[in-house]
Amino acid sequence: MIDHEQRKNAIADALFDVLREGGLEAVTLSNVATRAGLAIGSVRHFLGARDQMVAFAFETMAERTQKRVEARAEIALATLSDAHVHADDKLMATADIPCEFLPLDATRLGEAIVWIEFETAARTSEFLAETSKRAAAETSRLVETILTRAAQRGSLTPDIDLPTETARLTALIDGLTLRCALHPDLLDPDRARQAVISHLQQLSERPTAASA
């Protein structure tokens, strides 16, 4: 018996492969079907026409990324809630969450390349725009949550401007993702992670009496 969800995810994976190799313009029912080892009719049966197939793949990528980051966030938030964990370790745990978005390994690099292609298309594509907007909002929500918890647990200054710092950190994530994915020779994973850590360290510094 065919598992419909498993088949749809296999088609999405095939689409990601085609997209990474040739860009969104290479994504056709024929190319995706060939990569998935299926007949075109089978792909159309499971996911509909090309636009529906692409929209499903975009949503699948967004969901996979969000689930992975949320799993990392659970671990980090548990660390932040542990009174016995050193402040430096709490800061590293805080950094783990935004770093989970970054293309710091081969799997996440592949995801980032796909994501960039989708986001570029979403600017002028109505059927992709909603997924793009929803994913961006979820990223901001998650970043704000971790900054709030980190501030409450003493890892960051408790009086930080949360809306501003959420915007700054999400912008940093976006910028580092683009640079790592498009110009890996100019920004390696270690340097990208250190950029996030340095940013959070600045948010953890208390003003001195002279500067207050």
C-alpha cells in the first residue's frame, strides 16, 4: 500500500535536488518525476500541477527547518532554566538556536540553497508569498522567545529592547545564511557561528557606571 505522505515527501526531495542543480526554472513535472523515479502522471496525482508541487515543496522545507530549530530550542531552553549551568554555557546554548538556521554543515547548506531560491521566487509569486511570510514570522517569534528567556535567566541584559534585538538577530541570521551559502570561500561555518556568539555576548554585557 502506498504511503501518500511518504510519497509526497519523496517528490519534494526530488524537487529540492533539481532546484539545487538548475534553479527554480529547472523544476518541471518531467524533471522532478525523472529524479523521483516516477511517471509524470504519478507526480501530478500526488501534488497536482507545477505550481502546487512547488508550493508544497516550499511548505515542506519550511516545516522541516522549523521542527529542527524548535527541537534545538527545547534543549537550549532547558539549559537556560538550569540554575546550576554556568553563564558562559547558557550563552552558548542561546547561540545554538540561531545557529541552527545557518548552513554550518552539508545538510543545512543544501537547505539554504533551496531556501534562497524559494524566497527569491516568493517576491513575485503570489502562491509562494504566504509561505514565505509565515516562515519569516515564525523565525521572528522563535528568536524573540529565546531572547526573552535568556534575558529572564540572566544570560542577557534584562532590559534589552526585545523588538529591536529580535529584528537585529533575525537580520544577522539572514545575512549570514546568504553569505555562507553564496560565498562559502568568504565566510566559513566557524566564523559565522562566532559572529552570532559575539552578537549575543554584546547583549550580555552590563553598562559600566561611566557609560550608563
